[in-house]
Amino acid sequence: MSQPPKKPAKFVTVRELIKSRGKVLGLRAVSGSRHLNRQVTVSEINRPGLAIAGHMEQFRSERIQIIGQGEYAYCQKEDSRRVMANLQKMFSSPDIPCVIVTGGVKPLPVIRQACDKAGIPLLVTTSDTSAFIREITTYLDDQLAAITYAHGVLVNVYGLGVLIQGDSGVGKSECALELLKRGHILIADDVVEVKRRIGYMLVGNSPKNIKHYMEVRGLGIIDVELLFGIGSIMDQSLIEMHVKLESVVAGSLANYDRTGLSTAEVQILEVPVPSLRLPVTPGRNLAVLIEVAALNQRLKNQGYFVAKRFNEGLIREMGKR
């Protein structure tokens, strides 16, 4: 599937992090306010306990450094000169975004001095370590997720996110409209914003200016929420299946799979998505076909591949004869 070129790497500054999540997480800067423009480029968080103890192998300097209760207790107990020397080794890396002390405790002087010397913002939060890491990781994952835009329609069919694509005028919106009439849910029409989340999951949603609207040739722009009710729309959905609608000419139907044994995938943000080609011919009810395809894909996700089982059964019967 053709995609737009990838955008440059995304980032969030420490200043933006405090502004966005400061009140929610009780997060504030206690030193290094001149360096709040440092950039956070990854959503993962680092607990630098081993690095503080002097073991710098595998130290992930590009991550936010969290000083939790364990690291704090070690710094209190250990000789401050040794702690300072190890912190200086850590902070010699130029890409550390910031250091955050959790649990609402006052940062130790040795930590504050090391951050000041390295020009690294030192923050504190009133949240405990586990809750803070969970919340900040979720926020950063949303802000820094890889993103692309796909031309098509995203519909949730029987709980399965189905991205419908095809050439202009092939009937994508009309197919989605029929699915809405059959009780399924619209996420986006025309332009689908796709993000890759932690775990290589793809989440699709609609750009704000066209959310819950559809453009249907001959009808124009329609408001799905007003026409079909609040239950017909959804803000976002996982993308678990891809359907390509293809206009066909006479004699080309033989090029399409009739057994279901062959499987195909498309790569979206380097994530493989099961893909299905559906020929568009007069009289075919594409909405019903997509419903069945979604149910069949759910069975495959659960390990039940109908076509393979049928084929294996035939081969066993032929072997007996």
C-alpha cells in the first residue's frame, strides 16, 4: 500500500510535558528551568539504579530518568562522593531529557548538584513511581507515536477495525454507509489517521475537522451522528484488517482467490495487517461480504483457519481412498 513519506522524528520538550501533565501528575521543576527545552524523543522510561551504582552498561540515556524509592534510598545510604561521581558519568551523555524524583520527596543535594552541573532539568512529582511511569508512558506514547495518513474508510465491524481502501469512485463510502445501516460503527471517512502504539498495534482515528462526517457522491456531506445516532460513531479503533475494493473488467474474476487458502498482508508503519481483495461487480453486496470477512478474520485470530481445516480434511479423505 502506498504511503506518504515519513515525517521527521517527533519530540516533546520538558516544558511541554510539565504544561500538559503538571497538574494531573503533580509535576514541577525544582532546578534547571533554563534547560526545559530539552527534548523527549522516546516514550520508554529508565530506572537508573544500576547506573547510579556505577554499572553504565546498557544505560539508556535518551529516556527520562526516574529516581524512585529504591534509587533514592541507595543515594541516601551510599557515600555521596561515589554517588556524585557515578551521576556525573551518567549525565555526561548529552541526550538525557530530564531527571524526575517520584513520591513527592525532596531531591537529595547530591542529585540536585549533579543535575545543575550537567544542565539537566530536575523535576519532582507527588505521584508514586509505578503510577507515574504508567501515566507518563501512556501520554508520551500518544504524543510520539509514529503516524501516517491513509486514504480510505475505517469501520468497526463486529468489534474488528476494518480499513477499506480502493480507487476513487469505487464505492468505499457507499459500502461504509451500508455497514452503518446494518449496525456497525464509523471511525473515519476519506482520511484515516493511523498511529503505531506500543506493542506494534495500529490505532486509527479521524482528523478533527472531518470527524463523524461522510462524503457520498450524489448526496454530498452527511453527519453520521445526527443521521444514525451516537452509537454509530467511535473516536478510534484498532486496525486489524485491510480490504481493498477493486473494479474489475470482464474475464478478470479468475485472478481472485476462491478457496481462502492464500493469505496476504499490507505493511502500515512497518506493522503487517491481514489484507483481502474484493472485486466490485454489479449486484455484489460488499457490506455483507465485509461482515463475513470480519467474522472469518476473528476466527483466524483465535487460531481457527476454516479453509486450511477444510483442505486438510479433503487431503485426509483422499489419502484413505
